[in-house]
Amino acid sequence: SQQGEEDPQALSIQEGENATMNCSYKTSINNLQWYRQNSGRGLVHLILIRSNEREKHSGRLRVTLDTSKKSSSLLITASRAADTASYFCATDRMDSSYKLIFGSGTRLLVRP
Amino acid sequence: NAGVTQTPKFQVLKTGQSMTLQCAQDMNHNSMYWYRQDPGMGLRLIYYSASEGTTDKGEVPNGYNVSRLNKREFSLRLESAAPSQTSVYFCASSEEGGAEAFFGQGTRLTVV
């Protein structure tokens, strides 16, 4: 089974609203990353948060990490139609040689 | 600077045929990965290479073999293709295991 599970699976919002996506994982991690995928294309790295960090910002993105709950959230503020994409979390697990195990993703639709 | 280059972009195989997917990166990264993505799903790790000369199985390695030919190149081979291997295959690289990953544009493989 996959390490990360995103919630919700799909999200539809109006341009200008904030979008929040959540990721839960099962085992201890070194870091957690968020990626974006436009339809049919390769993934693009958005942000990396280490296990000893609680919050990180990058432009309109805000990521939080709660290692006690094994969960992370990605907030996109003031969303734009161009933010329409799928968003995935990926974890670097401590207990395995597997690196960057991805969750199932959240499909975000931003309506103009 | 091309980043991660995958060839071919599209391929149709008949059941039982073999083929090799090629991946090359020009960022001098140590770690390389092969993932598959099925429709509407997240990425599942097939194989991982922490450095030249080493490879490890991922979440779904059955039916695949890999070769880390040198630091730049990491190939994925399907010895006897099956319809269940119809998918989009992504290669990625990172400076080290678990770091920010850079993705190729994918190979869309159909096995009939």
C-alpha cells in the first residue's frame, strides 16, 4: 500500500479562494515533499519540509507538518486558474531504502 | 541544460515483446528512480538506484529489470510485456536519496 494518502481526492474552488490539501503517512520520515502535475506531464517539485520543521512557506504556498499525527497540509492562497493540476505528497521514509514514496494525489480544479 | 530525458515518449508493444526504456540526466545526480503511473492514480516506485552500480526494488518491481549503466543513465527493461504493464512511466533523479527530485516527461506505454 502507498505511504501517503491525500485528502480530498478532488477539490473544486473558485479563483481567488484558498485550497487546502492534506497528506497522511504511515511510518517515520526524514522529510515530506509536495509535487504538482499538470495533466499528462511530469511532476514538478514545489516544497520540501524536514521532519524537524513544522511550517514552511514558498510564495503562495504554505506547508505544515505534524509528525505526531503523521500528517501534512498544503495551502495554496489566492488560487488562480493556472493552479489547476494534481498535487502529490511524497515521503522519504526512515525505515526503508525506498526513497520518495508518493501518495495518491489531490486533483484541484480552480474555476475562473 | 536538458534535465531528465526519457526515450521513447510513446510505445505500443504486443504481449510478450520486450523493450527498454531509456533515461538520462545531466545534473550529476547520484540517485535515480523509475515510477509508473496508472490512470487517475499516484506514482508507484518500481526501482531505485542510490548511486552508480547499486539498485533496489521498489513497491512494484515484478516484471521489470533495471540497469544503472553509469551515473547519467538508468534504464528500465520489460522482458515479456503484459497488458497490466500499460501505464505511463516516469524517470526521476535527485542529488541524493530523498532529496528534491526532477522528473522526465514520461513514456506512455500501451501493451496490447
